[in-house]
Amino acid sequence: MNIIFTGIIIFVITFLLLSWFAKANSKKIAKSVRNLLIILSILIAVILALGGRILASLPLFFLALSALKIKGLTAFQIWQIWRLLNYLRSTGRYSHFGQNNQTSSSGNLSNDEAYKILGLKRGCSKEEIIKAANSLQKKIHPDVNPNANTERLSQIVNEAKETVLKDLS
């Protein structure tokens, strides 16, 4: 009996869908399909984010960053910050819930990690280091973005700058 009931429901849905396609023009169909794809992608991103698969929920991450009102960031810079956050979470230095695995914040970064955070290569000048750190701080400093929780990120950038400057001397 369930098979007959399911068949009737599928038949009715298919009939309604095909009759709508016959009556609608192509622009309306294209717009509806586009809206359906957007809604489905956001829904899938939310489901994957709740399921713990943060790498597959990048569209949700971009939507969340736009809600934080961090001004002046391009999509590439957002992508770099997202990679930095994932790296710092995996090493236990940052948690978006405020639960850090390591208690002391000074001296935790290696030289390679500090260069990677600042986006610099070895052999750069002191001015380049300061310029890179200042450009990051302009984007993520808590005074610039009071609505976003960026205090820990700002501390990490300062720590990276100090580590790289110590490496130069």
C-alpha cells in the first residue's frame, strides 16, 4: 500500500512540475532554478558546518565574515585569514569559542610560523615586517572592528612581528 501511495505522490509532484514548466517562460524558470541553487548551497553549507566539516562550508564562512562588518577585506584576504585561523586552531593557539589549549601567549610561535602569519619570506627588511604587521592590524585590530572578536588575532600578529624582528637581530 505504501508503494502505491508513494507512486501517486511522485506522479502528482511530477505532473505539477511539468505543467508549471509548460506554462512558464524561460526567464522565470532560469530565475527559479538560480534561486533554488543559492538556497540549496546555503543549506548544504549550514548542514556541513554543523556537522563539523568546516573546510566544505567556505560559503557560510564568507557570509559570516560579511556579517561581522570587517571593512576593507577582499575575498583573497578573507581566504588568507580563514587559512590562518584553521592553522592556528589545528596547532591549539586559537579557538573561536575563547578556549585556548595553551595558556601562555608569548614565545609560542616558531620563526617559520611567524613568517607565514605575516605573509613574508626570510630575508626581508625591518620596514617590510613592520609594514606587513601594520597592514594586518589595520584590518583586524579590536579598535577598528569593535563588533568582531579579534583580540586574540591581534595578539598573534603582534607576537609574529616580535618573533620575526628578533630573528633579524
